Amino acid sequence: MAGPAMGVRARTSGAIVSLTPLRKLRGQRTRCRRLGSSFAGAALVVPALLAGCDASPKPRAQRVPVTVAAAVQRSMPFALVSTGTVEPVQTAAVGSQVGGVITRVTFREGDEVAKGRVLFQLDARPFRAALEQALATLSKDHAQAEAARRDAARAAKLVEQNLLSQADWDEKRATSESWNATVRADSAAALNAKLNLEYASIRAPISGRTGRLMVHEGDYVRAATADPLVTINQIRPIRVRFTVPASEVSLVQRYRDAQPRVIARVAGGDSASFEGRLVFVDNAVDAASGTLLLKGEFPNLDGRLVPGEFVDVRLVLYVEPNANVIPTPAVTSGQGGTFVYVVNRDSTVTPRDVTVARTVDELTIVKAGLKPGEIVVTDGQLRLSPGAKVLVRTEARRSAPDSSAAAS
């Protein structure tokens, strides 16, 4: 047989086959088929060469693009979530204690008013006249009482000298005491008239924001009616009432003395949150709803919390230090429980069973199965299988989100 530079020949059943052209034809299926038909008589060598022609090269495994995050340790709040309603700390329905005609309204609807400010001024002339009359009656009766007192004093001396009968003395003494009682009654009448004059100026009983104005200048208001002239709500500070299930009552009672934080966010509104403190825990669970009523108090300096609106409430009972945290999308639920895909150093992934303690918004606290610093897949898990190669997106490779968002 010739050297490598020469064509290699094989003799089979009287046919001579050159092997050099066959090496050039490997991997070309159509030409191999033609070669097989041309050398059908070559029973030994050609079938082996045709088998090599049918074998196609294996494609390289594709890397699956994924996003990842690192498990980190950080402090995480433990909170109870509920829906609450904003309510004022105090509400005052302002009415009139006397009847009269309104001569002046000193504020506009929706104004902030301070306690003691005059809101409505009634026509004070009738009340001032009544006060003058009461004072005049008091002065007259006081003079009569003083005269009766002096007359009784003289009668006492005459009785001692047996110059006046006991009956006359008793009469003069009774007259003096009667006038004294009349003076006291006049004093009370004068005081009542003075109060009515003061009530003609209707003042704010509390500080707060005024509501819809129900009367205007020139209207006549009746005394002590159930219909308010205006309603004032105290909104600084303001409160939020919410409930927790009866199953969480023991937790609330355990941490209530530490004045837990209450974080409120307007339902369906922007992302702004408001922080307050727990100020009220009801003394009994509502049997009808199976919930316990709580109230949080907020400074509300900007007045953005409005009575009657609904808010999302988070009662932060305590903060867990050194919690092992990963993004919630990294956790997958399967038939065997929850698991994550852990990225190995060689860019392969391995499914790992984990025990989830709890979830706080977009963060999940892992109780067991994962160590801090390990890399987990947060997106692309549906295309993964054990041992698959992944391509990590550099811009998405980060740690778990900051827990400050979860706390608020």
C-alpha cells in the first residue's frame, strides 16, 4: 500500500475503491448517498464509510439568559397588614346656644380655625338689653335688701330693750331674708343674661378644619337645635382605625407596650407613606367579625390624610435582625414545595429546596436551605433544568432589594 501522499485503495470482490475521495465526502449526505449506490458491490468497506456519513455533529448546548440576585442578610420588619379608615381625633358640630339672627360669618368653608375663635356673630342687641335690665333689677333689689337689713338690725335692738314685740321682730327679720334671696335670684338672672350675650358670639370649641357651611348672614338660628351650623374636624394629629384578626391578638398584646409603628398608604394613590404610632387597642374582640379594633395616630402636618378615606395599613410589631433575604420572584413553588435555582461557579444551575419564613412585598425571608451570598435566579426559571448552563445578564446581577421599602 502507498504512503499517505498516495491514494489508499482497497480490493473487495474484484472492485477497487479509493478511500481518499471518501474522506472528503464525510458530512455531505447527498454525495454519500450517491457513493453508496455507485459502490453497491463493496460489501465490507463502503457500508462502514456510509455509516460515518449518516452521523451528524452534535450542536453546542445553548446558554439560557437569566437575571440573578444574591441572598443577603439585613434587618426585616415583621408587620401585620390591614385596611383602615382615616378619622379625626375630635369632631365638633357647632351649634348655637341662643336664638338670633346671624350678622357676620368670620371664616370660609374649609378654613383652619383655632380653638376659641369667633365663627358666627349673632345680633347682640337683644341680649345686651336683657343684661342691662337684669343688672338694673339686681341694683334695685339690692337696695331694698339693704334697707330691710338695717330695719331688722334696729328691730333687734328694740327687742332687747323690750320696746318691740317678738312678732314684729320676726316679721322684719323675715323681710330682710326675703330681700336677700331676691338679690341672689337677680344675680343669677344677670349672670344668665351675661352668658346669653357671650353666646351671641359663637366660638370654635376645638382647633381644626371647618366643613360645609350650613348658614349664612341674615339667617335666623334657633337655640340648641340638632342641626349644626358647621362641623369642625381636628386633623392634626389624625387617626386611622383598622382591625386585625383574632389569631393575631396575642402578637399585638405582646408588643403593644413598645409603641409599634403604624405605616399608612393611601389605597390606590401615590407611593407616599405616613408613619405614626399605635395609640389604642380595644379591650375586646368583636364577636361578629372576629377582629380586634386598633387605632394609629399620625402627625399629618401636611394635611394629606383626610377623614373618611381608606388607607393600606402596616402595623410593624418588631424588626428581625440578620434575616436571609432574596427577591420574591426567585422562589418557585412545585409539587415538593418551594425551591430556587442556585447558580454555580461553572455557570450551571442547581434546584435547591428552601423553607420560606414569610414574604414582605417583593422580598422573601428564607428560613433554611440557602446561605447568604449564594446567587439565585430571579427571572428565566421556566427555561431551566438541573445542570443547565446560564448566561447572566450583567446589568441585572444585584443583591436583594433594600428592606426600607418593605418597612414602609
